[in-house]
Amino acid sequence: MDKVVRVSNLSKVYNMGDQRVEALKDVSLTIESGDFAAIMGASGSGKSTFMNILGCLDTPTSGDYWLGGEHVGGLTKDSLAEIRNKKIGFVFQGFNLLARTSAVENVQLPLIYGKVPAGIRRERAMAALALVGLADRAGHYSNQLSGGQQQRVAIARALVNEPAIILADEPTGNLDSVTSIEILAIFQKLNRQGITIIMVTHEPDVAAFTKRNLLFRDGRILADTQVAQPADAGQVKGGG
Amino acid sequence: MIDLLLSLKIAARALKTNKMRSFLTMLGIIIGIAAVIAMIAIGSGASTIISEQIASIGSNILLVLPGSRTSGGIRLGAGTTPTLTMDDAVAIKAECRAVELAAPVVRGAAQVVYGNMNWSTAIMGVTPDYLVVRDWAVVEGRSLTPLDLEGATKNCLIGQTVAENLFGAENPVGKIIRIKKIPFTVVGILDRKGQSPQGSDQDDIINIPLRTAQRKLFGSQFPNTVGSIMVQAKSEQDLDRAVEQVTTLLNQRHRVGPSREADFTVRNLSELLEVAEQSSKAMSLLLGAVASISLIVGGIGIMNIMLVSVTERTREIGIRMAIGAKERDILLQFLTEAVLLTLVGGVIGMALGVAGAKLVSTFFNWPTLISLQAIAMAFGFSGAVGIFFGFYPARKAASLKPIDALRYE
């Protein structure tokens, strides 16, 4: 299978005054296309830093990162913005939808920045909303939607540009357990359609729905385990 | 880059979420643009008045005045001695090549009586050329002819003010009036001329043939002298040459030399009026400058609010960057907001400025002139203020690092 993500000897050092904090130490990893990986670890383990670098929101101090075969390093800010737009779909813990903006307009945003012609933007946004089961709420403003619905709009937004990977940063962190299962069910459904998903979580329960668990501690990958039998969110009813 | 219509929509939405704040921010621009428009309108109104007054004197005019006289060591002022003669006027017209016409004038004042009405007015003894030089038309009846001049007839032309005061609604043409008890026939009425640059009423006047004035009305100890000579140059370019030629000619005729002081002065009237026009221009420039200051203050207000807005919306900027907005997109988004703010303010200010100018012209009877140019300038200026004062905040927003903006609480 294709290696959609390949990092080698990735390090990130923060200089805070005279203190030198090594957030990532020599991390090497590959993630194959179609994988569904959970990145786990306590806070300060380096998992968020790793995610930010994977998402091209931050740059490593040293090491290499290939995303879909393209070397992401020494790229200009504009090129990084383009990679975020075309190859990465973000799902955040706090949903991060634009306020006073309808669901369908939120989903269209990446298409606008991706210079997709206006004529087909709405059509594609509606298709993405249908994929997360929210076609009937397209006209609702984000503050008129429940947390679970907002997260589904965010997933639709992440999907709409057909990215190489979806990066989800604690996507169920702000949701109750029932809604969390619904979101995880959507992720599993998308994964079965071939979409690669990398999800940060600190809950083992949530990680159990993925195919592969990566445990971070002190800036290194402590364990990398394949989940023998991922739980099926479609089968779970009430409570995770 | 995203298309213009969409960015305008996004900007309008952002401004609508904070209606009161947007309005207050705009207020500075509204006041600034309104002030600029009103000041320019009032200023150009003033310039128009002055231009009209300049035109009312006649074009390319020189005034030759008799000079001073020294009497027992005491120098009397200009015009105290009747040194100019009818012959001087004839010579100027004949010999100075830059001169088109020369109209000698004798001026006096007299009580005028018609029926039971009487009126004190200025009497001008003129030649037929006078009205040509002044570019003055006769609206009713006829003008004075060379025959009137030669024959020293008792015919006269009256100005509008005189006509109103002596005749009221009656038609004055053909009527007999008495000037200093001498009967004169009104043969024509002069067109309305309005105020002179000095503010006097140019319509309060009676024109009579020059010879009649010299011989019958204002008997002088120096016959054949005239009060002044109005000289019209052939063109505006000929004005300076005309001054030179008239001065040279009169110096010869009056035998002015090292031992004899010049007994006349030549004045370029257009020049005097240009000075007046320039001072009015300087005035409107000053008013405009004061108004521009309020525009700058308004611009600073916009910059301030945009900076606040950027800080408040850091997270929004982070989201937009995370999903693919480039620096340029963010820069343009905030710049569009600032420009929209100033342009909307500019349009409102324009409306207020035009209304203010109309109010001034209605209540203070002061003519105002609203030019398309001023409106275009105000519009451009408000846009420029938006770009200038919006750029720094927009730049600040665009240069945020995506990760910092996204994590901003």
C-alpha cells in the first residue's frame, strides 16, 4: 500500500527563555493509505506537536516529512497553505466553525480558498454534508446546531476537498458518549471508503475504534500496536 | 485570492455583526468627507462670484488714472489733477498696437429727478466705446452713438437700479429725467451687471455722452480733460505689452523725464482681481486642509477598530488559515472590510456634505458649487484612507502564524 505519511528523524525544540524543551525527539513513522490511526499519550507527550507538524501548521526543527509523496520542508507559507487546503482535512476538538455562517457556507470555505469555481462549490458542499447525514441542516447557522451536528459539519468541511488525510484532534473531546460514538461511526464509515484518518485522543475507549494505536511519551513513540479487532461504532448503542 | 463579490459579502457580514461599532467608526469618515465636500462647494461658490465680478468689469482692461500733483511741496494723491485729456485717449487707441479700444470717462454724482421721484446716483460721461470695453449690453431702447458724442446731446442710458428707483414698473425709454435740473431723454436701459469686486452696485449709474458731461454737467476749469481712460488690450497676452506701450506714449505726450515726474498711472485691473481670486482659492484650500484633518482622524479611528477586530478574530483567522487561506487572502479580507467601512462612510458623508452646502446656499444666500470632480475626489480619498489605515491591521492579521492563531483563546 502507498505510504501517505512518512516522517523520519523528526525533532521539534522549543526555546522558552533559557529553557530548551524537546517536544519531539527523533520520531520516525509511516502511515499507509487507508489506515485509521490513533495517536495517544498524556499531555506534554508530544502528540499535539506531532499533529501540528503533520497538519503543516508548524514546522519541525529537524527531520523530514513526506505527505503523499511530496516533501514538506522548506516550503513557503503559501505552499503550506495550499497543502493544508488540498491534502489535509482538519477536525478540531472545539469544532472551529465560523459563527454567523451557515453549515453549507462553512463547508464551502476550503473550496473558496482552493479556487473551485463558484458554480460547483455548493454542489460539492451539499454532497459532503450528505455524507455526514446533515443535508437537511445545510442552511442552519453553526450556533443553531448541536455539538455533534457542528462536529459533523466540521468533518464535512474536512472532506470537501478530498484530502489525502484527515487529521482529527480529540474530535470527541467536547461531546457526550452517545454523540462521540456517532462521530466515530462516521469516521469508520469514511475509513471504509478508503480515507486515511489520524486521530489524536487520550481516551483508550476512543482509540479502540481505530486500526492502529501509537502511544507517545516524552516526545518519542513508546508503542505502535495494530488493533486486532477494532470496535464497530455502528454496533454500539448508548455509551462507549 | 477569492472573488470580489464574495469578499465584499464576507466583509459586509463582519461589519453587520457589530453595527454600532461599525457606525461609530464610520462617523469619523462621514464627518470628514461631509466637511471636505461642503468646504469645496462653498469655496468654489466664492470663486465663482469673484470670476463673475472679474467678467463684469470687462476683459483685458487697463485703467489709466491721472497722476498726483505737487503743490507748494505738498504732494496730492493720485487723480487729484486732471492731466488726462480726450486727445490722450484718441492717441492711445491710434498709436498703441496692443490696444483695441480706449474709452475716456468722466465721473460725477448728481441728484436725478423724474416726476415726484428723485434718486442720487453716479453719472458717467462716456464714449460709445465704453460699453464695448465693459462688455455691457443695452436691454431696451438704443445705445449712445457717435452722433450723441459729437453733438453733446442730452440723451442718457440708465442702469437697472436707477430704473427701479425712478420709474418702478413704468417703461423709462423715451421719458425725460432731470439731472442737476437739466432735462435728459432716456434712450436705453443697461443690462444688469451686479456687484463690483469692491462690493458697490454697478447698476446704480447713468451714462451720458462724454462731451455733454464735460460741457454741461461738470463744468471744469480744464476743458477737454477726462477723469480716467479705460483701455482694452487686444488679448490677454497683450496686456503687459499694452501697459508698456501706453506708458511710453503718455510719457512722450506729457514730456515725462528726469526733471518731471509722471502725472499718470496705468493699472492692470485683471491683475488686481487675480489677486482677489487667489486669496479666495487660498481660503478654500485652507478650509479643505482643516476638513482633511478630520478625515485623517477618522482614518486613525478605523485603524484602531480594525486592530481590535483582528485581535478579537484571531481564532477565526486561525481557522481560515488551517483550511487553506493564504496570507494574501487574510490581508485582502481585512483590507476589504476597512475599505468598505470608509466607502460607505464616504457615500453617507457625501450626501451630508451636499445637503450641508445646499443649506448654506439657501439660508445664507451664498452660492455653492458641487462639482463632479469634488465628489469623485472625496470618493477616491475615502477609499484611499481605508487602504492606508486598513493596511497595517490587515498586515498584522495576515502575518499571524496559523498555529498561534488557532490556539488563541
